[in-house]
Amino acid sequence: MRNSLVVTGTDTGIGKTVFSAALVDALGACYWKPVQSGLEDETDSETVAMLGQIPQQRILREAWRLRTPASPHLSAQIDGVAIDPDMLTPPPTPSLLVIEGAGGLLVPLTSKCTFADVFARWRYPVILCARTELGTINHTLLSLEAMRRREIPILGVAFIGNDRPDTMKIIGEMGGAPILGRLPHLDPLTSAALRAAFADHFDLSVFREVFA
């Protein structure tokens, strides 16, 4: 029985933390962000806790907390620390675990290792979050190709943004990956609105089957 799945993205700032908050809430899962780059503003763990109304005991502490908001390899260099990717091992949890990567799939942790390399070692199913706007077809198909090259299990693509049926359709056809649903932009973004939107646009049973 698996107890973990991974959320990654085609790029940074696409909304995968908001998606993660909704997923953690819906599954009653724990949340882990292995590497946090940037501590001055609200961290991703804090965002997930707030938006998903997740108790602190289900928010696991990051393995590395880096001060500079930059790619982890650069942030670690500025902070004078060294990330050891081999030490990134999902912690044991009493319930399901949602793991969120930093930035896009190929964000470097060191000069020799990306998040994709770590995901390949873990072998947990991965959800790829993608925008719906112009440019996403190329970015999403390249990300799916990179995952397949590393034999990373792909659960599917979760879109975030406005409804673009043709864009989502062509990515599903050419990428050969299931389309899990689309999380619309929410204004205002509240816990209640996020929970309702996730319930309306995603089939929770698809995620639960991962853990069966």
C-alpha cells in the first residue's frame, strides 16, 4: 500500500501550493515541503495550513529551510549550506502524505541533481500542475517527457486557471496523461471557496485509488 503522492509543476508560481492545500484537505492527509526557499514571506507550509485549514500536527517540518527566495541550489549556496538529495526521504506519517516540490520539475537541488531525480528515486505517483494559458502546451509536454524519461509514475495533469478546453484536450492527447481536472482561479481565495471548487472540478476517488 502506498501512502504518498507528489505534487510538482511545469513552472513556479502556477498555483500548485493552492492545489496542494485543497488536496491535503480533501484527503485528510499530511503535507510535506522538503525544501523551502524564501522565509521572509508566508511559506508554502503556512499557506497550505491556512487555506486547507490543516492542523499543525499534519504539517511536517521542511528538511531544508533556506532564507533566499531562489532556486534551491542557489539559495543553499547563498545560505552557506549544502543540500544532500540522498537525505531527502519522506518521513513516516500516521496518514496519507502529500509532498510538494519546489518550482518546476527540473529545478536543481544541487549542480548535479534536480527534483525530478529525487522523484524518480521515490517512485511515488506524481501530479503535474500546469497553467491553462498560452505557452502551457510546450511546458507541459516537455515536463511529461522528462518524467517518462526518468520512469516517474504519472498520476495525471491538474490544470490551474481559466477554462481552455482545446488546450487541455491536446495536452491529454499528445502527452498521453490523464487529465485530472481544473482548479479555477478564485477571487476571493478562501478556504471555503477552495474546498468547494476542488469538490466541483476533481474526482476525489482518483486520488484515493493511489492509496488502495
